[in-house]
Amino acid sequence: MEWLEFLQMVCVPAFVWLVYKVGELRKELNDFKVQVAREYATQVHINRLETKIDDLRQLIWEIHNEGTVTKRNKK
């Protein structure tokens, strides 16, 4: 087997396969980055909603307690 035949039969297909695999890995990495970004954005929104719910709960508690204190003071 001559040098040129070796390159054509072994090295070129191996290089093409390697380039293909690197492309697949890059695609998987990009998909993973998109998934992480979506989950992070979702988590940020969830945290924001939880904060708003806690604020509303606190406001309702304060309103409820003010009504109770006012009723006690009137008696």
C-alpha cells in the first residue's frame, strides 16, 4: 500500500468522521446551553412570582391584623 492510497482509504475518512463528530458535539452543547438558559429564565420568573405571593400574603396579614386591632380598641 502506497502512501497516497493510505491517505485516501484511512486518513481522509477518519478526518471526515472526526469533523462530523465534532459538529455533533457542538450541536449538543448549543442545545444544552439553550436548555439551561430556558430553565434559568423559568427559575427567575418562579422566584419573582414567589416574592410577589409573599408580599401579598404579608399585606393580607397586615390588613387582617389592623381590622382585629381596630375592633378590639373600639370595645
